[in-house]
Amino acid sequence: MSFLDSFKKFFSSQEQDDRSSLSRKVQSAPNDPQARQKLGIFLMRVGEVVEGLDQLARSAVLYEKDGFASKAIAVLRQMLKHDPGSNDFQKWLIRLLAAEGLTADAQMELRKVAAEPGRFTSDEQKVDFFRQTAEFLPKNPLPRLYIADVYRGQRKLIESGNELQRAVKAAVASGMIAEFSERVRTLASLADKEPAVLEICGFLWLAVGAPEEGLPLLDHLIDFEEALGSPERAAQAREAVEAVRRGWDVAGTGTFSFSEVLQKMSAPEEPPPSESAPPAPTPAPILSEPGSAPGSAEPTSPEEGGYEEEEDIVRSALGRLQAKVHEEIGDTDPEARYNLGIAYKEMGLLEEAVKEFRLAMRKPELAIGASSLLADTLSDQGDPDAAVAILDQVLAGGSPTAEERRDLRYHKAVLLLRSGNEGSAREILLALFEEAPDYRDVRARTEGYRS
């Protein structure tokens, strides 16, 4: 063997040791985000991108759930270095940045996405992305402006104008009037023969404090109605424009058409709140879905919604990992199947987890851990007899050490208690107390039996 071959073998062996060590840490503490992050980084470094992204995605979810959003952001940035085209990861990053108050960073990420040609496979996908980010950045007009751009490119000018209406208050409040005005000007230039769009544009100009742009457009529309022989509509439009000239607040009232101005003007003013005003009536209870308990339909909090979305992202990463495992590994790597089983169990895919743990049990080094997880999974499925049978099978073998046998017996007692078989559990726990009275919590568990 040459010196170079020896050198390669040494580092290949060291790399395998590192992977095994990191995998064991994840197996022993599956909810430790740092352990998953380290394993994910290692896997990425050795070129196993799919597996690495799966571990990093789980790490980010755990960090955020534990209240360490800044660490989750750092993990997401690592993920995007290896998968820069992932819209799911990018959307997740923008949401976290916005939630942490890092609006400028979130806006920068949004601009980066919008400037990248070919990132989205369709306009519908692009609109969906920006519509979701608009929920994360309710005070920022950029997502709405980008949606308006998409609709304008599709020649859906009314829809484009409607998005600009939704963005106008945020544009004024954030000082992004220049970008907003550029889009209004472009929209108006495309709508020279579409009065409804020009009407929207005229009122948008007024809403951002540019009457010198908006009033000429609206006056032009009055002339247009008169030329069409619609004196009544022209009179209504003229009345609305006169109200604007007298100081009608377009932005404050949210009126973006002649009819909306007249409707708001004719509506009775709401009386000011009075100290002696009667209390507001109690709202009627929300009707629940058939079969649900009254009052059980509680709204989902933004945080819960965020976690659900992240779980979908993790599920997608898991799907890619599953395909890779079946294609490249098959049944030849029990450790990979063991890790996949843990992932399935965490996602609640118990049937799939059972299959993976059974495969992993074929490797002697994994037999104890895989059998214990398999027993837990079977118990979660509501089959305590099968769970206990798995532990009995391993205990009957000759491979467990004395310490491992004690762990398995304790696990069996816990499962028996969970299924209501207290008599058998009592016998095991008392025997464990005689052997090692300070083992785990057997002293407390057997106190009632010994008195």
C-alpha cells in the first residue's frame, strides 16, 4: 500500500468515525437541535446534500420551537448556500427575519428573490410566494408591488391596480413612494383605452399625495364620459373630483373610485363614542363543524401556522431523503434505515417507522436501540402486546449486556404499566429494585409495593 493510499484510508476511517459519533448523538437526543446541526453540516461537507439538508431543516425547526430564532436563521442561511433555489427555505428565512424585527434583512432577501430570473416555474408560483411573504411583512409594500408587477406582465391591469391599492398605505408609511409611483405611472401608460384602470391610477396618485398627476387623469375621464354621451356618469365623476379638490382624504378613507367617494360621502357619520353608550352586544357563538364540541374551533396562532408550514418543508426534505435511501442504499445500510425510522416517528408516520426499525435491528450494534424505538412505536400504535413481545425477543437473545438487559426490563415494565398490566410490571420493578435500588426511578415506583 502506497503512502497516499494509507493517507486516504486514515482520513476515510476518521470521517466514518465522525459520522458514527454524530449519528449516535442524534439518536440519543433526537430533539437536540445542535446535534442535528452538526450532523447536517458534516453530511453537507462530505457531499451528502439531501441527508444534510434534512438534518439542518429539523435543526432549524427545533431551534425556533425552543425560542432560538436567531440560531434557526443561521441554519437556514447554511441551507440556502447549498440549495439557493429553494423557495420554501427562502420563504421560511423571510418569515423568521420579519418575526425577529429584522425588516431590512427580510426586505433584502425579498428583493434578491424578485431579481432572480427563472427562479419560479410559473407566474402562479411567483404570486403565491409573494402573497405569503406579504403576510409576514404586513407593513411593507414590496410583496404587493411584486404581485402587481406579475399581473401587469400578464396584462391583468385591473388586478395589478387592485394590488397597488392594497400597498398604498404601506408605501406612504415606509417612504417607498418612488417605487410605488413608478408602477402607477407604468400601469397608466398601458391603460390609455381602459377607463376603469385609469380611474384607479388617478386615485392612487391622490393617495400618495400627487394631485398634479391624479387630477388631470380624473378630469380626462370626465371628458371621456361626456364624449360617450353619459352626462349622468360624468356629473357623478365631477362631483367626486370636486370633493377631492375641497380636501377629501382619499388615502384615509380608502376610496379609489368615483362611486366609492360618493358612497362614503353620502353615508351617515358614525356618532362619537359616549361614556353612557350601552355595552356592545355579546357576539353570537361561532357555529362549530358538525360533530365537534362547542367552542373547540380555536383560531390557529401565527406561530402554530409557521410551525405547520415548517413541518411541511421538513416532510418534503424527508421525502427526498426517503427516495435517495431506497434508490442508493436499499437494505444494505441499517444505520441509514435507523435514522429514517427516527425521522418517520418524529413526523408521526408510525407504520413507516416500524418498517425501518425492523430493518435496522438486523445490525447487532443497532439492535438494542432499534428494538426499544420499535417497541415505543408499536405502543403508540395501540399494540402493547406486540411492543412487549419485541423486548422479550431481544431479552431472550444472548447479545445484551447486563446494563442493556436492565434497561430493556425497565422499558418493558413501563410499557406494561401503560397498558394497565400492573401486576407484571410490579414484579419486574421489584426485581430491579433488589438488584440496583438507585437505578433510574425504581425506588419511587416501588415505594407503594414495598410498604
